[in-house]
Amino acid sequence: MKQNEFLYGIHPVMEALHAKRRHINILFLEEKKREGRFTQIRRLAEMDHIPVKMISNQSLRDYAQNSHHQGVVAEVGPYPLIDIDDLLAIDVLTSETPFFLIADQIVDPQNLGALMRTALAAGVHGIITPKDRSARPTPTVSKASAGAMEHTQLSQVTNLSRTLKDLKKKDVWIYGLDQTAEATIYTTTWTGPAALVVGSEGKGIRPLVKKTCDQLVSIPQKGPVSSLNASVAGAVALYEAFRQRQMTNHYGP
């Protein structure tokens, strides 16, 4: 059975309270913090009958296991992953055109958190990661995502290539981000059912996953630095897709 964990930071805890996707056992607040967002967080907790305890900064550090708690820690239940079959049924559950992010072996929690934050803002319906060699949805990732992880539909799969094939059977076009590709994110049409694959920080998309993609796309760059890191590259591509999809939604097909 999965253990409870300690979510820390103002935004992760606030968004966990708003999202109501996992059980919150108790909220810890720094005893000297009693204004602004701390009052709001406490009020949200009390509305849901969540116990609130005022403790010292050192005690908060002990729970969070670091000093980045911002005076807020919550003991929460496990992060609620979504089954891949439920995620793939998004076109049935919503009238929106499906849009997914595939994070292929993103092992850096900061990069995964940043991608989650951008994906949520860019209208991504779900994120898919491999179970192995990928950052887990930990409190560190939630902190890096500024709490976006608490709202994210995340599925972890054993065989990413097989999942991509399942997406293709549902007419989802798979775009792989690859700096060597001739086609760019700006010459690509993102308005249909789509999934963007972002590779690991250095190696990029794995060969078998790349082979499964329908099309590889690049981000035009200029200057002496040859590449962007995974979260920045993913953000640029996601927002080009978002721009096109917003134009379609507002001005017709």
C-alpha cells in the first residue's frame, strides 16, 4: 500500500485543496505566519474539516525534508494516477479535441514539474510517462509545477511505444520533438487530435519511440547554443499548438 507523503509549499498545498483529488490528513502551518495566503489556506482546510496545526519552522523542515516549505506542509494521500484506458477515452468524456503530452524518460523533477505547469496552462488533457526511468509525481515535482501537478491527469505506462500505437488507433497524430527534423513546430498543423513527445534531457526521444511517431518536428534556433532543455523546448512547442488550437476554436475549422 502506498504511503502518505508530505506536500510542501504554498502553491502545491493550495492547489491540492482546490483540486480535491487526494485525501489531506492534516495541514501544518508555521506558527508565526497568520496573514495573507496563510489565512486563505487555513480557511480552505477548515471548510473541508481538515485539522490545522501551528508548528515551528524547524518542524516544518523536518516534515518537508528541506527548507523550501514556505511555511506550509500538508500530510496527504498518494498522488492519484489515472489509468491509461481512462485517459485515452478523453474524446468521449469531453467535446474538446484531444491533446496529450508524452514525456519520454524525463528524469529531472524540475523539468517534469515545469512541463506539467505549462501543459496545464496550454490545455493539455493528459500527460503520459513511462513507469521506468522517469521522475515520479513526488512533492518535489508538485512544487516545481507550482501546484499544477495536483490538477494534472497523469498516466504511467509500462510500454510507451505500445501506448503511442493505441493513441494512433484513435486517430491521434503523434509529433516527436527532434532538433534534427526538417519540419518545424511553426509549419506543422496542431489543430486535430494530437500528442507531443518530449524526450529526455540530453538523449532526446528514444529510437523506438521516435520510430513510432507520425512526424518529427523541430524548434528553429539561432546562436551558438545548440539546444534548449526539455522543459523549455516542450513549453515552446506546447504553446504553438495552443495558439493554433485557440485560433481554430474561436474562428472556425
